[in-house]
Amino acid sequence: MTDAQITVGILTFRRPEGLASTLPRVLEQVVDVPGAEVLVVDNDSVPSARPVVDALRAQGSPVRYVHEPEPGIVAGRNRALDEAPGDVLVFLDDDELPAPGWLRTMLDAHERFGGAGVVGPVLGKIEGELDPWIAAGRFFERKRYPTGTVLPLAGTGNLLLDLPSVRRHGTRFDDAFRVSGGSDTAFTRELTAAGGQLFWCDEAPVLDVVPTERATRRWVVRRAFRSGNSRVRVAVHQATSVPAQLRHRVRGASAGAVRIGGGALRATLGTVARRPDHQARGVRTVARGAGMVAAAFGGVYEEYRR
């Protein structure tokens, strides 16, 4: 991408150790790409990430720091959009480690496919010993697709955005999802609904280092509930009329109820047959369905409330 201005945006919130590990890995790749920089958006109420960034800037690294004290990841994501000066913004989490050649591979895919953005794989890596129940459920293994697959939506864990497309469509992260999560789903769904295309690039993975406190049954169940809740909330929120909202609520409640029933049956059969994989995935399906039903009736799971 000749003469393009490229920003790798890393949002951080009270993870100085993760940021200190991620930043050097990203900078190794950024310095090899003309016109590229790293932007760190600190979403803490105080500028707690500044010392990590200042230490690297003192060494001449192309990293820029901004402090966004308004609570919620929506404010941080929109701040990254506002601060990115040029053509491309690549979102990366502060606990993710990019594979060698990741940035150039993402940029090459964007040059090849065009569109509104490129989505890369996020591979989970658990710190410490893994609970056998979680291992059986394969909960931290995410879907992958052939390169070039067009996706209807995506998260921001490994997402390249074509900023002219984003600006042309006027897409922003919606504050309605500030404390509940799901703003990335709503953003990308709105972008693709407006005609933008998101292309998968399977050769550009990042490693998501999952701390021990998240690799628990409780966390998995809560995240499944939130995922189902966000899915229906996004559909209802983006509906353009009251009848359309009602249809999405009915569909969400119905689909959620089916998941609750099917998940409960699978979990029961898994327990009886001593199949921990079926038991674990059945439990997660029940939780996801419950989140969908809750959202259909106006319930909001506020995962990120401080």
C-alpha cells in the first residue's frame, strides 16, 4: 500500500504487563512498514499506561499515546477512529501477540481484496493448567475460514478497517453498548449492511493470551450469556421500525428457547454418557440461549460496568 498512512490501534485498560509484552512485538513489524505508527488509547480514568509507552518512545519507537478517561470500550474505540489520521486502522487488543509478518499480511490482503476491512484469526492460548471441562468444550478455539471469505460481522481483536470506507458510511461505535459489550458486532454489522465488505485473511493470526482467571467454567458461562444477549440486542437496536424490533424480539426469544432446550438435552445426555465434550458444550448453549431470551425481553448484561 504505497504512501498509505497506517495506524495500529491498541486499546488498553489497566493491563500494563500485557501492554508491555504486546507493544514491542507490534513495533517490530510497524517499523518495517513505511507510514505506519502505533496508537495506544488508554481507557483508564488515570493515565496508567503512559509509563509503558514513554519507555518505548524514549527509545525512538513510533508509538503515540492518548488518554481517553471516559469509561467504556466504546469511547476508546471511537477515540482510535478519531485519532487515526490516514487510510488504515488496525485494531489489536492489549493482550494479543501478532504472528511474524502479521501486519504486512493484513495489508497485503486489504490491497488484494479491497472492501471495508480485513479480519484475521484470534488463537487462544491459556496460561497455566487447563480445566478438563474447558478443554473438552474447546471454548477458546474460534472459527476460521478460507482466505477471501466475506463475513457479515466481526470483533475488533484482529480487525483492519479501511478508514475512507468507514468515514463514507459514517459508521461509529454505538454508546448503547458501552457497558454491555457488542459494540464491535453492531459496528461491523452496520458497516456491512451499508455495503462495506469484510474479508477473512487466515494467514494473519494473533495469539490471545488468556489469563488463568478467565479460563474458568464461570467465565465461559457468563461470556456465553453475554454473547447471546448482545446478538439479540444488536438486532433489536438496529431495527428501523417498531414492528421490525418486535420481530427481532420474537425471533430472539424463540431461537433462545430452542437453544435452552437443545443445550439442556445435550448436557444431560453428555452427563449420562460420560461425554464431557457434550456436557460442556450443552451448558454453554443453555447460557447463550438464556442471554438471547433475556435480551428479547429487554434484559441487558452489563459485563463492563465499572
